Amino acid sequence: MEIDFKTIIGSYAQITLFLLMLSIGLKEGVENLTLLWKRPNLLIRCLIASFLLVPLAAIAIDALLPLDTPARLGIGAMAICPGAPMLYRKLVQNNASSALAGSYQVTTSLLAIVLVPIWIVFLNALYLTDNAAPVAVIAKQVATVQFIPILVGLVIREWLPNLANDLLDPVDKIGSYLLIGVLIILLVIALPKMAQIGLITTIGVVLFIAATIIIGHYLGGPEPDTRISIALANSTRNAGLALTLVALNVEEMITILGTISAIALLSAVIGTIYVNFYRKHLPQEVPPEVSES
């Protein structure tokens, strides 16, 4: 009997993501996941950052550097796909607001269903290409990976809060343990592809990540914690959705996978450096002087 390792790995990753997304719904509830919609000014800035300025930055980088086609496609696909499934966990691990992280992830993922196809139409006109991004395909990918498990968690949280409290810790721990295996598998698959992308593509990737962080930083202010949250969220693009788009339009994905993997992995590294640097240089509160009497 032949073992299909690709199917096994895919199922393992799907189970892991389901548990991680389920834990978001169990923990945050509707109140927290709709936080951005209660702060319309911040919501608008987040949408401008993620859906407008980041794609424009990618277009500028493409014009600035002599990128090959796989690099252009990889950076372009990541640029128009915000709202990664791992966004919430990444922000929480960096001590960002969990409510803001969850709300950003859900909001950008939902709007991506409509806005990604619009960007594809614009890019087709700009580059004289004929790429496709069916709304149904994008909706299926986002719903399967994120919305369904989050919705299940929300239903349990709202209707069976005691059960939600009982499930949260074991679901989160099991998902976290399984995630370690997923990350190891991804590194084994991605690192050889990343090693082949070349210097110019690496420069393009670093510039792209820096642009996403800078855009999020300045549009996320003025509160330091919000700046950090939006900067990290803006730099965490949805590699799964980007790969779905690429698979719809390109037969040979191996070289493009290297660029997408580089963005996904380096954004985590550069994002951590940014957080540590920014927090280190925040002005410290000066304790009040004690008057001598």
C-alpha cells in the first residue's frame, strides 16, 4: 500500500489550523472580533494600509528593481492578500492586543473576498495580463481555513460559555503543539526554495517587508501598542491565499514558492526586530520627584 505523504501533511496542517482558528473564536467572542468596526477611524486606516498602500508599494518595488517573473508574481500575490491565519498568534506572542489582532484578521480576511479580485482586474490592466481570481474560490479558501472554525468557536462562546472556557485551554495547547510540527515541515520544504531566489529577489523581499511595517506603523498610531499591532498585522500576509491565486494562474509554482516562503518567514524575523527596537526606544515614564520637606 502506497502512503500519500502529501495528503497526510495537508490534512495535518488543516487540523492544526482548524484548532488554532477555533481557539480564536472560543477566546475572543463577537465583542472583541468586531473591535475594529467600533473604531471607524482606525478601521479605515487599516484598510488603506493593507489593501491600498501595500499593493502600491509592491508595484513601486517592481518598477525599481529588475525582478524576474517568479519574484514579481510572488511579491504581487502576497501584496494583495492580507489577513493570514497566523496573524493573531503572531501578534499575541509579541504582546499586542489580542482583541485588535483577532478583529484585524477577521476583517481583512472577509474583505479580501471582494478586494482581491478587484486588485487582480487592476493589475491585469496595468501589466497587460489575463490572470483570474474567482470570488467563489477565494471565499472557499478563506471560509475553510478561517471563518468556519472561528464561527464554531464564536457559537460555543456565545451560547455555551462554560463549555468554551473548558475547551479553550486544551484546544489552544493541542493546536500549539501541532503547529510546531507544521513549522518544521514548512521550513524543510521552504528553505531550499528560498536559497534559490537570488540577491535581487531577496532585496525586493526585504524592501517589501520593510514597506509593510513602515506603512502599518505610521497608519496605526498614535498609541504605541496600536502602532505595533497594525505594523505587525500589515506585514503578515496570507501565504495560503497567495498560493491559491498563483495556482489558478501559473503551472510552474516552484520558483514562486521560494519568494512567497521568503516573505512569510522573513516577515516574522524582521517584525520581531522592529518590535524589540521600537519598544526599546519608547520614552520611559519618569517617576514623580519626591519633594523634600
